[in-house]
Amino acid sequence: MKRNEVLDKYKWKLEDMIPSDEAWEELYNEVVNSIPKLKSFEGKLGDRSALLSCLKLNEEINIKAERVFCYSRMRRDQDGSVQKYIGFSDRANGLVSELGTATSFMESEISSQKEDYLASVIADKDFEPFDFMLKEIVRNKKYILSDKEERLLSMATRATDNYGEVFNTINNVELNMPTIETEDGPVKLTHGLYGVLMSSKDRGLRERTFKGLYGAFEALINTICATYAGSVKSDNFYAKARGYEDCLSRSLFSDNVPKAVYDKLIDAVHGNIKYMHKYIELRKKALGLEDMHMYDIYVPIVEDAELKLEYEKAFDLVIEGLHPLGEEYKNLLIEARDSGWIDVMENEGKRSGAYSWGSYGVHPYVLLNYSKTTHDVFTLAHELGHAMHSYYSDRAHGYTKAGYQIFVAEVASTVNETLLLKHLISTVKDRNLKKYLLSYYIDMFRTTVFRQTQFAEFEKIAHDMELSGEPLTVNSLSDKYYELNKMYYGDAVTHDKEISYEWARIPHFYTSFYVYKYATGLISAVNIVKNILDDPKSVDRYKAFLSAGGSDSPYNILKNAGVDLASDHPYEVAMKEFNDALEQLNKEIQ
Ligand SMILES: [Zn+2]
């Protein structure tokens, strides 16, 4: 379908953000012209009133620049064949990077001010919109080195920050992907196709695909190992150079999350790994397999049960599922549906997938490619979760405090998915659909909690090995990974030797200590949902979470919402939830 054939009611109203392309040009010029004004504050931030004016102007210009950026991107995303918006988007990119360069003096100049000056500024009511940001600069101060050392480190960074890029080149260009025999003839394997073939019912095909992919990685394993070892060394070097205990401490410090969270997560998963083994047994039974291999982990144990709902009906279902969040939330969902927040249908040239995005001061937007699958209904609930999180945070705060951090970013979206799932599981009559939903829920745990924690644990092992002087070789890394995999999947699986190379194909490992956040995000969401369903009054606490934006550390924000990730409780709740779902599914497939 061409974009002009899509009904208006299914299109987002980007005019709410910027009324016309002409207005975009004006706003773009306004930002360009304000940049020198902002730069004129350089060297003056030791003066209280200059500092305040600078922060205010910076906020004002950033709001406008964000709007210029979002508008151009979203116009391009709705139809990438329109040359005009490709041009807009390129110019917006340039503008944002120019603004970044022009304001790069701010953080270091603020950081270099005397402690008592900064403390008195933070305590000043006029600085309230910026107090948390200033506190963060002060918190980071102890890891800022002398000017000379900082210059050296920033020069070094340019020489050492390309390991991820090297890996991407290997992974996307150099890797010699095999040709796999399928029913429809031979096909060249790609990363995208791998996932599809691994869910195929044809076991032989799964085995060929699995061995084919790992064979391709094995052929380049020495190069990949050298690349990853370099990346780990570089991580440890920068952490040590700044005076952190290790790279994990550096990463958690920057997330403003206590180290206990990482340890609790790994301990809780170890302590409850029997549930993962139970799941593998259940899968073996459901698939009717004598022996189970690593290539049998992704084939669905329940047929897809498609709801095939028209968009309007899907939306009604989402409203129904999110009913526990109260009347105000429901009204906002209706507003989102009826007031042009959402771009619903697929059209030629439209970006694939789904997202929620927007710019401060305008309602959030959601991009979908709705095609009536059951998964699409969950995607709708998920993206609306992001949108509402932004809506509440923007409403409660000025621009600087409104943006929430990555650590909490997937919580609201997962709360919505979980609420909808639990609603459906308890109400659907169709047995196959119920099985499908249970297995959807269980897979969320398996892929998000267990798999990501396994990765998180491997990263820690690799970084610790390097720190203690143990060489990172193909054998040492693969042996560790293999042991870890045995512990996670248990005795019900034949541990094919190929899986010991899995570490070699994970792009996230080049952004170290990131993946644990997926696990803590799902665990937090499951706890919030339980609290809401057990006690409707806790919806208020959840609204406070949605409204908190980036006004405090993400750990505190979650703690205030009733989820203390440094304590055992949230992990116990989540593991029990996983086990309950397993029990239910077990009954259904008897
Ligand atoms: Zn999301």
C-alpha cells in the first residue's frame, strides 16, 4: 500500500510537533543562530547567574533541536522514499552534533568548580530543574582526572574504541555464511534467517543450520577472540585509569546502581536454576524428543495461535488488559488512539518494526506496522507503555529531569505486556491460545532473565580473568562459556560442542555490562504487576514511577515503586512467577 492510500485515522499527526516543513526550516535556523549565544558562556560558569542563564538557554535550545531532529526522522521513517526528508534528517544530524560540540565545555567547566559553590547552587531553589543533573556531575567528579590526563585519555580513546566496529565488520561482512539445504532448495544463511530456521519444525534443518552457523564462527574464531580480548583489555584499562575497582564497578557507577544488584541477580538465577532445567524437561516432553540438543531450544512448543484482530479490536483488548492501571490511564490510551499519536499501518517505504518516540512538550508518538498477529497486539501494549512513561514524566518535569534512564526504560513497556498476558491467560477459552500465551510468557523469562544473566555472568568472568592476568584465549573463553551453558541448561540437554562458541557471536559484548538491565527490567515489571494486581492502591506508586523521569537514580526510582533490586524479594517473586507459569503449561500439555 502507498502512504497516500492509508486512511488518515491510521496516521500520526506530526503537525502537532511542527506544523509544516516551512516551520521546520524556521526552527532549524533558530537553533543554528542560538548556538553562538550558548558558546559565549564558556569560561563564565563560576558566576551563579551566568550558570543559571546558561543552563536555561541550553535546555531551551535542546528542546528545539530535539524537535527538529525527531520531526525529520519520523517523516523519513513514515516513508523513506521521500528525498526531501532524507535531506532534513541529514541536516538535523549535523545540527545535533554541532550543538553537542558547542556545549561540550559545560560539563567539564561545571565539574571543575569548587565543591562549596556547587553545593550552594544545588541547594538554590532557582536551580531546582537542574539539581539532579548537577548532583550527577558532582558524583562523577572523583573519577575525573587532571586536564592533562583527560586529554591523554580522550586521545587514547580514539585509538582504542574500534573493537565493536571490528566485530561488526567480521559479523556482517567477513563471516562466510554457509548455504543450507531446505525443502525449497539451497539458501544462503543470514543472521535474520538463522532465527527463522532455528524455529523450523524440521529437526534436520535446525541441526544443519546450527552447525553451519557455528562452523562459520569457528573458521574466524582466532580473529574474533583477539578482537574480544582487546575490547576487554581496553574496558579494564579505562576503568583502572580512572580509579575504579574494575570495569563492572565503572559501569554500575555510571548507571548509578549499587553493585549488590548485579550480584543478587546472578545469585538468584543460580539459586533457581532448577526452574530453567524444569522448563527444558517440559520442552523435551512437549516436543516428544528422546534427547534434546541446543538446536531444539528455539522451536516453538506450541503452535502460533493468531488472534487475527482488526486494529480497533486489538486496541479494545489492550484497554481491557490494562484496566488495573485505572481510569486516567485508560483515558490517555483512548486519547493516544484518537488524537494522532500512532502510525498504525504498513505502507511502502515505511520503517519496519515498532517504536515509541517523540520530543519534549508534545505528546509521544508510536510507530507500528500492525498486521493482526498476536505478537502485534503485545507490541501495541508494549509501545503504549513507553509512550505513557514519557507522557507522565514529561508532564511532571522540565526537559532536563524528564528523560528516564536505560535502566528503567523497558519497565513500563513490560508492565503493559505482562498485564495483558495475565489478563488473557486468565480469560481465554481456547486451549491452544492459552498454551501459546503461557509459552509466550515463559519465553520472556527464558530469553530475558536467564539468557541475559548467562551473558552478564560470562562478561564478568572474562573481565575478571583479564584483570587477574589469565590470558583470554579461544580455549579459555570457550571452556568457560561451555561450563556456564551446562549449568544454565542442565542435564536434559546434550551440550553440543558448537555452543561453546556462542560468546563469539554476541554484539552486545562490545558494550560491556549492558545486558543485565534486560533481566532486571523484566524482574521489576513482574513485581510491579504483582503489586498492582494484589493491591489496587499500589497503582499510585506506579504512577509516581511513571512520573519520575530521570529525577533520581533509577535504583531509587524503582525502590520507591516497591522494587528493591538489592534485596532478595523481587527475584523470589519473579522466580515463583516463572515456576507458576511452568506448572500451568505443564497441566495444559498433559
Ligand atoms: Zn521497548
